[in-house]
Amino acid sequence: MSQKLIGIDLGGTTIKFGILTLEGEVQEKWAIETNTLEDGKHIVPDIVASLKHRLALYGLSKDDFVGIGMGSPGAVDRDHNTVTGAFNLNWKDRQEVGSIIEKELGIPFAIDNDANVAALGERWVGAGDNNPDVVFVTLGTGVGGGIIADGNLIHGVAGAGGEIGHMIVEPENGFACTCGSYGCLETVASATGVVKVARLLAESYEGDSAIKAAIDNGEVVTSKDIFMAAEASDSFADSVVEKVSFYLGLATANISNILNPDSVVIGGGVSAAGEFLRSRIEKYFLTFAFPQVKTSTKIKIAELGNDAGIIGAASLANQLASK
Ligand SMILES: [Zn+2]
């Protein structure tokens, strides 16, 4: 029997697991709740217990696996296979992660941050078509990113490489970012960023719009409401999507002018707007991209959805085979 891979997508509310073939096909998947109580001390033991339970259930042993890969939020220390802090897991300082999982399961382990791991997943069997040069941008509560250049994830000297969300796209009058800077892509293209752009544009918009009226009335308006209204021809909402697309087109063109990837893959919750959003980003991308980049780099929407994490984590495990 050919060997398999285990992919783990560790998140603040659920931990997703997958058993995959070496070709990236998901054979089994399951999930457990993330217990973040007591400084998240139950998380690693829960992972170990769930893996042992499932392996026994499927009649599999350590020899059936090449490795275990994991994507984690927070600050990841790849050299020590661990996480040095993750706000949404209640992990305040350095944890024992890889060492415990390897000891308990007897299977080699590798870890990287969740955005990098999702990038690996999309690159491997998703929109990236297994090309060695793929940039992944995830639009969710924040804006994350992962860069694969010449087949390698870019980490940088301090692990902060590929932080596309903090590319400055509005240097003059930008909104404050959680990183301490102003005008980062995340402040205008994350779920909350889209709403901030809407609030700003609402101040000077004079036409009829249900979305503008809702904002002016202090009602809760989400990025999803704005995209849905834009698709239904609300001209104010449309102007918001246009502005957000401008920022994303500018950012993806700037990244591509440096890296000339095969594709820039847009994922995450906001990307559910699909082709409606993609075609607009592409319009601005084509405005700002360098001639050779324009004709060779493609703007795509992610294909793997929620499975990108476990598939990318399995891809990380697959690399252990070549080490
Ligand atoms: Zn920032």
C-alpha cells in the first residue's frame, strides 16, 4: 500500500484533519473543536488523541505515513516545529507542538503559518496548477498572503515574508492598521476594511442607495452585504467594490512586477464574490502591471475553499519525504 500524508489545519474555533494521498487527494477528513481554555493547554493533547483514535479506526499505523504537516495561526518557529504565540489559541508563549506530536505518533512533523500553508494547498492541487511560482492572497477578517517563488515558500529572515496584507496602498490618508502603520492593504480589503471604505465613500455620495442609507442610519453593514448590493446594481455599493478592486489591483500588480508569478490566487471569505470581484481586480492589475507581467501573470480565484488548509498542510508533510 502506498504511503499517505496527514494535514492539520489548526484554527481558533476548529481543528481540521485530513488523510491524503501523495497526489493530494483527500481520503478522510474530520474536525474537532479547538479548546482554548487554560491558555490553550488542551490543544496539542486533543490533536494527539484525535489522531490516535482515527488511525486506530482506519487500521493505519505510523508506517503508513510520510509525515504530518500543520498550519497554525500566530508566530511559527519552523526550526523548532513550534508556535511561539498565537492570540486566537490563547497561546501566550512558546509551546511544545511538533516534539510532542512526533513522540506520540512516531511520524515526522512539519509546521508553517496558516496563510503559507493555504498558499501551498492552492498551489499544489488548487488554482495554482502546481506551478513553482504562485502568489496567494487571502481576504478574510484580515488579509494574509503566501509567496511561492521557484518552488519555495518565502519566509524572510524573521518569518514575516509574504505579508501582503501590509503592503501600503494608501500612503497619504490611509486608515490605521493593527500593525501600527497606515494605509495597509488589510485596512481596505479585509472584511472590515471593505466596510471602512464604504463609510468613507458614504460621506460624499449623494445618490439613492440602500447600503448608504443603512450606513448613515448606523445599521450593521457587512462586506458581504456590500458585494451583494453591488451585484444587484446598487451604484454606491458598486463604487465601494470598484475602490477595493483598485487597491487589490494595485497590490497584485506591484507583487507581480517583482515576482512575475504564473498566477496570483485570491482566496478567503471576501473572494466568495468570485468572477465579479476577479474581473475588476484584473482590470486594475492590467493598468499597473509591467508589459511582460500583463501577458504572463494571471489573476485567479481560489478553488479549494475550506480544504486549502489541510491540503496545504499535507503538501508540507510531503516535502518531508525529500529531506
Ligand atoms: Zn499593516
